[in-house]
Amino acid sequence: MKTLKTEPKTMRLVLAALILVLAVAGWFVWGKTHNPDRGVLAATGSVEATEVRVIAEVGGLLEEILVAEGSTVEKGQELARLDSQQYLIQVQQSEAGVRAANAALAEAEAGARSQEIEAARQEAERLARQAGALESELALAADIQERFRLLHEQGGVSDQEFSEKETRYTVLENQFASATAAAKAARAKVRLLEAGTRDESLDRLSAQVGQAQAGVDAARLSLAKTVVTAPVTGTVRSLNYTAGELIRPGAEIVTLQVPDSLWIYTYVPQQRLSEVRLGGKVEVQPDSSAEEGYTGRVTYVSPQAEFTPRNLHTSEERAKLVFKVKVELENGFDRLKPGMSAEVFFIGD
């Protein structure tokens, strides 16, 4: 009877020991795969994204913003429009210059009568007076622009007031260039009419036609740039101006975030740099999610240490050296956002 009472007790002890062993083993395995201090190199960093800064290539009044923050845009899609009136005028003036140059060439090729010569002289004088008037306006605008520049540097005038003077000077400069070219073509026409047509003169007039056409192309290009388009497909990260503001050339109107392009910069201590290699696989655990993890690859390891003390006399000081490492993510693009903190585990292959 004593033996019969002992066997169940022994079995219970064996079973309890087995459960304890399995529990310890399970805890050890879990710790190896989930504990940041499991021996695998771990580092922290913040998620970053590739951004494209969309700038205005010409200046003017911002008439309309055509997208909203957070929206997805396709490459070539219109993002904003600037006031195009002054650029349209430049196109029209340039086209008038082309017509005048073509007319001068055609008349030179056909020959001229005395009344045609007189009319050409009068037109040349009119165009010369027009160019002279624009030159005076341009000189005055240059003085005003310089004064406003100095005041702007001293905080005496606003960005908008200074930008208006800049835009005014640019418009006058383009108008003066067009008027000067037209006056030059008119004088050449008079000389040709007076001297008769020679092959060299025809070549010169033909070249002036080409020069005038180049002015048209440049004016049309500026006009086209009043429509700001997306250079890449992406998500609108930020709108940096609102309709009604005066935009200067080079101003960043919209910031786009490129899709499927996230990375993390982190720093690895010198003594553990040997555990990091280019192309090595990593696991990324964002602070915002305790369960879901993501993967990535090491794409850059800085060749130079950072946060370096001036004098490294001891091994403790040398241990402070760290190296910048870039990890590009392979997934999680729809959930991870720029600015999120995350832990990076370097697991090799």
C-alpha cells in the first residue's frame, strides 16, 4: 500500500519539473528573439523619407493652389498657378518682334521705293524713342530696387514690397530688351533700303529673325512656368504658401514625399561596428507598435566617426566614438511615418 501511495506523488514531481524546464526554455527562446539586450546589436533612430521641394522657377502673384496636404499627385500634375499676365505680354511683344524682323527681311528681298525708305526711317525713330523711354524707366526701377534691397536687409520693408520692386524691374528689363531688338532691326532695315539689298545684308536680317524667334521661345517658356507641376509622383507633405502671396523665383511652394522611400539614420558604437555590414539585414521595431516589426537593409556606413572628443587618451574616451549608419526600409510604407522613433536590430543575413 505504501508503494501505491508514493507513485502518484513521484509522477506529480516529475511532471512539475518537466513543466518548469519547458517554461524556462520558452522564456529563454522568447528572450533571444524579443529582448533588445539579447546580444544582437540594437540601435535607435527616427524614420525619415525622401522629399522633393517643388520651387517656382518664375516670380509673380500666386493665384491658386490646386492640391491639398496629404493628397497623392502624379508626375506632371498641376500643383499651383501664378499670375501669367506679365509673361503673356512678353510673349506678345516678342512675337511682334519676330513679325517685324520677318517683314524687314521680306522687304529687303523684294527691294524698296523712296516712300518705303521714308516710312522705315520714321518707324526706326519711333522704336528708338520707345527704347529710350524704357531705358529711362529701367534705370529708375534699378535705383528703386537697390534702395528697397537695402531697406529690406534692414527690415524697413516687407518681403512682398521688395519682391514687387524686383518683379517690376524684371518686367521692364524684358520690355527694354525687346524694344532694343526691334529698334535695331528697324535701323538695319533702313540701312538696307538705302544701300540696296546684298547677300550679306540678307544673311544679317535672317539672323535677326532667328534671334527674335529665340526671344519668343524664351518668353513662352517663362509663361509655361507660371503653372507649377509635380516633378515626381508622391504625397503632398506640406503647402508652404497660400493663394494671394507674392512668390519670388526659387521659392519652395510645395513639398512632396516620394512613395516607398523610407529610411532610418542611427549610430553604432565603434566597438560594435564589426557587426554591421553593407547589405546586411535588419529588423525595425517602431515604438508605436509593440507587436508589428519591419525589415530593411544597411545601405550606408560612415567612413568617419562622429561625436569625437578632441583628445582620445584613454580607452574609455575611444569607446565614445560612434559611426553613422543608414538603413533603408523594405516594407511598412503605408504605416510608418516620418518622425516615428524606432529600434533597429542588426541581424546580418
